[in-house]
Amino acid sequence: METWLPFVVVGITAGAVYGLAGVGLVLTYRTSGVFNFAHGALATAGAYLFYELWVKKDVPWPVAALIAIAVVGIGFGLVLEQVAKRLAKAPASVIVVATVGLLLIIQGTASKRYGAETITIDNYLPTDTFEIGSTNVGRNQLIIVLIGIAIAVGLGLLLSRTRIGIAMRGVVDDSDLMELTGLNGSGVRRMAWMIGGSVAVVSGILLAPIVGLDPIRLTYLVVQAFGAAAIGRFRSLPWTFVGGLIIGVAAAIGQKFESDHTQLLGLPASVPFIALFAVLLVVGKRGLPTPVPVRRQQPEHFTSFPMPVKVAFGLGLGVLVILLPDLVDARLPVYTQAVGLAIMFLSLSLLVKMSAQVSLCHAAFVAVGAVAFSRLSTEANLPWIVALIGAGLITVPLGIIVALPAVRLAGIYLALATFAFGLLMENLVYRKSFMFPQGGTRDAPRPSLFGSAPADNKQYFYVAIGVLLAVIAGVLVLQRSRLGRLLRALADSPLALTTYGTGTTTTLMLLFSISAFFAGIAGGVIATGNGAAGPGGLGSLQSLLWVAVISITGNNLIRSSILAALALAVLPSYLTKLDADYQAIGFGVAAIVASLIAASGFDPVTWIKDSLATTERIGTSGPIPGRAKDPTWRRSSSARTAPAGSARERELVGERS
């Protein structure tokens, strides 16, 4: 007992903070229907403001804490309530975009102001100790646990025993019905977000002396509250806090096992995500709160261009690709990386855009593909193209494993399950000898063309373009196949698909397998371009960023994938006057704006196309060629009541113009 007691004490202290952060997260989710992936970023912002006031401005720490809670907790709570109100019925991918945008803004600002190094902060709570058995327990540890218990119990009583608390529980289900009681729905949600943000700030301030100030590490630690929220099934505040204690103790005990058994390296940090993944998989959607009905994003509508225009555009694009290596010169490796990322985004778009599934573990697919390619080409000495295809095939079983939660979960719960799986891969699998031993890299040789020396940068760029074109062809065939129609139906209504006798389980397995295959190929292409396969840039937070990028580049699957790759790889190389922190802040702002536009149902590309088509219709006596056969073309509600090409429609068109 004496051997385990120190670990239990440390685990209870850390678990109290995890549980406290989870309580705030569950509170905002229950009252808004929006799961805040930036909850840890709020804790980070509050901790840095506390440090600025207490350490740099010599403000007494209790006053500094209150100011941080008021400015970050309450201030951000007011802003997030307005954002959440507009995201309540948006797809899970759009919610991820908005919250990741806020996360990037906070991390970029903190890194720019204080640097990326960890800042050690003194303990502001009393550090004298008392004994429990033969174990010394700090009074600061006891105070942290008591603060966590007090806030959790107080919020539990608030939600269960008070009128405003009952309103918080009911506002997400039916705001209009709740307002019949005389309470304002927006005001209730606003109060919940202010409380949730304040609790996040408190958890960040409590963690700061323990782990130090680091914009990424502190955010990552509070993400462990996701596991506590899962144990509380995203509805029970007391069980969420208890879940935090369980996770903290289990992780602390895991540290002892880790020191005795090196094969368990990474287990303590993975405990919250094991809990998150296991609870979501076992409980399923029936045991979790019902998400708010989602407003589906409308697909883009296309104008059928004449064949000469298509041929001219294709020839022009081909000439540009051929001349590109000479035009960009030293930036060619960046464009080659963009080609690999375009393949990855195509595989991700099959899930996010085509089938309305969310994968937040796609970086794990790419990592497995990169390692598989490296080992097949260097250890098995397979030809380059055979090793590349083999890398895709080896990644397929991983896609099948990820498809298992997709069968039982949907929406934000599927996003959380895949995020937990990605974190498990990062913490446990990446460190194994068969992946990246001791965080190192593996060689990724380039192909030898026509029996000559390995391809140089220019030659490999053309090889990567060839692989991209092959993947695009495969995606186009898939879109036009029966499976493609089933995948689009799966996005619209899984129940209707089941009613017609098509099993969603088989469809989901095929979907994730194909997506994983293309992601594995992308891993091989990217690794070859870099000359090595390594874990850098393939963490779980990278998967969040990828979903955010692909979600703001339009609804067209192929075009948006290419634009996302260019935005992520090429654009930063031209913004040399802006450092990485400013780029992160700029992208975060763009992500929030784009998510709000997407949540409103407005599609700028479709609006531009319809506006151009409207202009074309002025003075015509009939429908535009190609539009009459396109039943998806949308006219305004007024024009829809008049026959196409009628005098009334032309009059309405003239008014709009």
C-alpha cells in the first residue's frame, strides 16, 4: 500500500483538474449541442493571462485569478455563445473547423507573445505538507481537490435543483418551449457558456504550476478531460468529475507500470483516450445524449461547359504542370509535398464531403502508410510502385478498425472516437520499434527511372503527379459507381438506405477501407518526397487541422482537395514575411468565418454560379442549354412558381439583376 499511495495522491490531484475541466465541457455541450474542441485552449489563455498579471504585473494572485476568469472565462463565453448558436445544427466537421480555429488563434497568440518554450511558474498555493501513512501530501494538492469537488457539486446542484439549471438542461432540446416559462433561451445559453469558460480557466490556472506554461502542452493536457466527459456520458456532471478522478489515478498508477515495463511506454498519457474510445464504442449512440438535428450541406451545382472549353482548360493545366518545376525552382519540394497532401485530402474528402463521416485520426493512416512503404522498399526490396501499393493495402485493416465505431456512432461522437483512436496511435504505437523507434525516422528511397539513378526533384515531381492523377481517376470512377451513390445516400439518410435493404455496416467498411488505402498511398508519396518517414507533422492535432482545412475549401471533392493542399503546403512558403504564429492566427480567423458561412447554408461558389446563370438568362426565351437537364439547379422561390423562360420569370430575373 505504501508503494502505491504516492501515485494515488498524485493521480487524485491531477484527476480533480481533469474532472473539473470535463464538468465545464459537459455543461456547455448540454446547453448548446456544440462540443468545444477549444476547451483546452481557453484554459491555456486563462493561465497565460494569470501569469501576465501575477508574475509580470505583480498583481496579487487571487485578484489575477479573478481577472483571468472574468476576461477569458466570461468574455470568451459570451463570444462562444454567439458562435455556438449559429453552429448548433451544423455538421460535426463544421463544428470542428470553428473550434479548431479558436484553438489556433489562442495558441498562435500565446506562442507569439511568450515563445514556444515552457515557462516555469511558482506555486501560489501553500506547499507545506502533512502525512497520510508514510506519504507526504501537499496542502496545495488538497486545496486543488477540494476546489474541484466544490465546483462540481455546486454545478450539479445548480443543474438539478434550480430553475435556471433546469432551463439549461432543456434549452438545447427545445428553446421555444423553454421560453414559454418566461426565461430567455439566449440568456440561458449565455450563462452556461460563461460558467463553462470560467471552469476551463480555473482548471488551466490550477494546472499551470504543475506542468508549466506551454501553449501546446497545456491545451493537450486539458484535452484529457474528454475521457472524463465520456465516463459521465456527456450528461452527468458528478460522474464526469468522478471519471476525471478515475483517469487521474489510473494514469498515475500506469506511470509505475511504465517504469517497470518499457513495452508500456506511453500508456499513462493514453489512459484518458482509452477511456474515451472504449466508452463511446461500448455505449453507442443509444446511451449518449441525442445530438441536435444536423442541417446537411448542399452539394455544389455544376454548369456543363462546352467540350472545347474543357479541352482548352485541360491542355492549359497540363502545360502549367509541365512547366511548373522550372517556374518555381527552389520551391519545387514544397509543391511535391502539396501533391502528396492532395492525395491525402482526397481520401479524407471521401469521408467528410461524400459521406458526411468525420475522421480525426487520418494522420495515423498516413503514418502507417509511410512506415509500410519504407519497410517494403528498404527491407523487402520491392519495386517503388509495388511498395507504394503495398503501403496502401497494409493501411486498409486500420481503416476497418476505425470503421467499427462508425457503425455504432455518428456526428460528434464519431469525431471524438476517431480523435481518441488517433491519440492512442500517437502515444502508444508511434513509439514502437516497428513504427518510429525512439521517435526516429525511416529511409524512403525514390524510384529509379529507366534503370538509372534515383529520381531527382523534378523527375519525382512528375512521378507524384502521375500518382495523383491515378487517384483522381479512381475517385471519379467511385463517384459514378453504385457504391458512390450509396455513399451519398448514406450522408443523406442512413435509415432510408437500410429501409431499401442495403446494410450500412458493409458500406461503412468499404468506405473507410478505400479512404485508408488512399491515405496510405499519400503517406508513401509524402515520405518519398521528404526522403524519410517520420512522426513529425503526423500527430492527432494535425488531423484536426486537416479536417478544418478541407472543410473551408468548398464542397467539390477534387477541387477542394487540391486547394486545401496548396493552402496548407504552398501558401505558407510565399508568406515569408509572416511567421508561423501569425499564419496560425490568420488561418484560425479564416476557419471561424468559413464555418459560420457554412453553418448558415450559404455556398459562395454556388451563389456565384447561379448569379452568372441568371445573367445569362436575361433576354432568352428558353432555358439555358445544359440547365434544363439538370434538376438540381435551384431557382429562387419566386421564379420557381413560373414556367422556365416565361415572361414572369424573365421579369423576376431582370429585377434580381
